[in-house]
Amino acid sequence: MTVKHRVALTAPPNSAHLRAEGLDGVREGVLQRAVEAAYARGRAEGVTEAAEGAVRALETAIEQLERARTSAEDSLPREVVELATEIADQLLRSRLAEGAYDLERIVRNALAGGGVDRGRCLVYLNPEDLEQLRDIAFREDTELVPHSDLARGTVHVETRRGLLVRDPFEALENIREALLEGLV
């Protein structure tokens, strides 16, 4: 039995051939190819969107990394100064606690810096430091006086001109501030 179908053509055919699967098979094949083509287009669009999203994410990550690098570069010198002075502070505290410093030199420099020449002066020291200097001779009219409120290594020289303070922690803080000002 032969089945005849009428087919309406919208354009003249280029070629024609017979298909054994019939119209339903042809339609099924056309639909299958249309589904495969749509899948391929959707996949290509998805790959393109994913690639564009990855590029945007990478650009954002690069911008964030650049901001972090700039921030680190800006803050690094300050952090180095802070760290260095903190280390110096810890070393200073350790050396002072051990009594490992040249107290005589510190006192003599304080006396020289006080501009007292040969006038009367009082040198205030931590009692432990004073004990270290008990047998050291200083210039005439120089009296060593214990002062329990002073930290070890600190020297106060009182003269007729005023008070000269040699405080190692204050000196370290002045160094820190000068270094930080130099960064600006």
C-alpha cells in the first residue's frame, strides 16, 4: 500500500530523494537535529557567558590585588618603623633589667650636656644604678642622689640652669617619631 501526501513547498526544490522512515521519521530527525543545534547554541552561549564572567571575576581580583599591594606599600614603611622600635624597646628593657649598659658614660654625657661646667649639680638615679656608681669619682660639687621613681638607665641632672633629663625610653620614642615624620 502506497501512501501519498501532499507537500506544500515554499521554494522550488534543489533535489529530492525518498526516505524509508516516512514523514514521521523525517519529522523526528528534523526535530532531533533542531534540538541538537539548540543545545549546541545554548552550550556555546553558556561557555561564552562563563568565560565573560571569569574574565570579569579575574579583573575584579586583579583590581583588589592592586589595591592591597598599594595599601601594603603605603603602610609597610610605617609598620617597619613600628616593628623596629618595638624590638629596640624590648632589647632596651632587657639590657636595662640586666644592668648591661655603660651608666658612667651616660652620667658623664648628661653632665657634659647640662652645660654646668664646674658648678654644683645633683644627679638623680635609680637606687640600683646609684649603687653601681658608688665608687666612681665625678667632678667636684656633683652629688649622686637616689630617686626610686626613675627607671634604670634614666639620669636627671639638676643644675642652676634647670633640669636635664636623659631617659632611654623617651629617646627611643623621639627616634620613632623622627623616623615616622621622615616617611611623610
